[in-house]
Amino acid sequence: MVPSLLHPPSQLSPAAALQLSQQAPAVLQSSPSTVSASPLSALFRTSETPDLWAKYENLLLSCLRTGDEVAARQCLERLVARFGDDNERVMAFKGLLKEADAQHNGDLDRVLKEYDQILKDNNTNIPITKRRIALLRSMGRVPEAASALVQLLQFSPTDAEAWSELADVYFSQGLYPQAVYALEEALILAPNAWNIHAHLGEMQYMAATATGAAGGSYNKYMAEALKRFTRSIEICDDYLRGYYGLKLVTSRVLKDAVKPTKQADEDEFTLPDTTTVEQLNELATAKLSEIVRHYTAQDLGWRGYDELEVAAARELLSKDGSAIER
């Protein structure tokens, strides 16, 4: 199934992004090549809808991912013609194209200086701020990217995307407590986001394995990981990553024979008893087996999972000796 141009392509696989970029000739041909920048012109154009501009933006991103810079520039030209060069989103897309054209670090440094100049004139330009942070990360200047993210969040503390990015930056540096804190802030802003719950569980699990299989920190991290994975599947009962994480954590707890610790604080979550952990492990095993079985058979309603994630689930089950019924 071809993905929709109405959804951002950032999480798509390379194959899916290629499918989107291949729609460029048809989309560009069916839409006008020039439009008026006047807001009043929208009142007299029946073909101009918000969906049209969302398609241009997402098509631009897909084309850049697949190396079709010619089509990407055509999308940008139409966005410029409609919204003008001073539009903040348009400025960010222009910068993104310059980054894609860069041949070496010197070119990227020039783009970075342009971002700095734009922010010097208007330090509230959020799209350019985020592009600057992304560029700093891509250039390996991670501490500067982290500092810029902190400054952004001081200005816009309700930006869940920025909190998630900061968590990822901290996590890449092995700063697990800071990463967990940042992602918890993102979760406060999006409490029902099952993917954030699962991602936080992954961070907690990684932090636990990094601290070693002994001590209070290990038990605390494993308990929190179990809590997050359980919450993710409670919100979305077919979420593969949630069940995968739940299987991983419960198997590790049972293998290490981790015993529940006494609860020191009413707000602190501790590991449940062994019987409960075994039941959760069985639940995760059964659901993962069901997902793998139906996905492999390409049954209707089970085809939306990521192929690599299904393969990882199959491998986890085989390592654990859990059979997948055919």
C-alpha cells in the first residue's frame, strides 16, 4: 500500500519514501506551477486547500530522502510563491535544501552561519532554531545541540518534540538519568502517547543494563521499564514494540531472579511478585507470536507492522524458545 502524502514521511522506511517521491511528477503536473502570494487569492481558487501545501511539504521531504533534488526544488518554489520568502517554515525548507546541496563541512558551516544570522534578527523563529539544532547534531557538535535545545525549551517548554529530541541527545551520550527526565517531560505533554511510553521503557531498560544486575538502581530502572511497557500496551493493545519490550524486561527479571524490593515511597513503582512477572511474560509471548504468525501469513488487518520489527520479535521468541504456532 502506497503511503499518504498527507502524513510526514520522517518515520517511513526508505522503500516507502521512494514510493512517495515517485509521485512527484504526477503531483506537480496536476497542480499549478505558480500561485499568487496574496492571501486574497485563496478566496478565488477552488484547487487550493491546506492538503495541497501539506502534500508539497511532505513530497519535498521524501524527494530529499531519495536524492531527487530537482523535484524537491519545484515543491519549494511553489511554497515560496504561495507563502513568500519570509515565511518561517519556508525559510527552514530553504535551509534544508542548502544542507542537502552541501559537499563538505565548509558548506555546512556557511549554512549554520546563515541560521545564526536569521536567529540574530529574529530569535523566535522556531523552525530555523530546530533546523540549526539538527544541523549541529549532524555535524557531530552534540554538546552545542544539547545547549541549543535547552535554550529552546526555556522559551517553549510545552514542545514535546523538543523534549524528545533532548532525551535522544542525552541518551546518545550515555546520560541516562537526564534522558529519562527529558522524555518524562514529553510524556507529561502527551500522556496517552503509547510510543513515548515504550520509548521511555527502552531507555529505562538500557539504563538498567548499563548499571549492572545488582543494586537498587537496577531494580528501580527495571521496575519503571516494566511500568512503561505495560502502559504502552494498555493504551494500544496491538503495539508490537510495547509487547517486545515487555517480553524483554520480564525475561531479564526472571533470568536474573530479581526479587521485589520494599516500596520506600508511595509514588515509587517497584517490581511485582514473580507470579505476576511470569504472567506478563506469557502475555507478551502470546501476543508477539500472534503478530508474527498473522503478519507472516499476510492476513488482512495484520500488514501494517514494520518488517524489521516483526523479524526482531521472531528472533526474540526463538531465543527464548517460545514456539510460534503456524
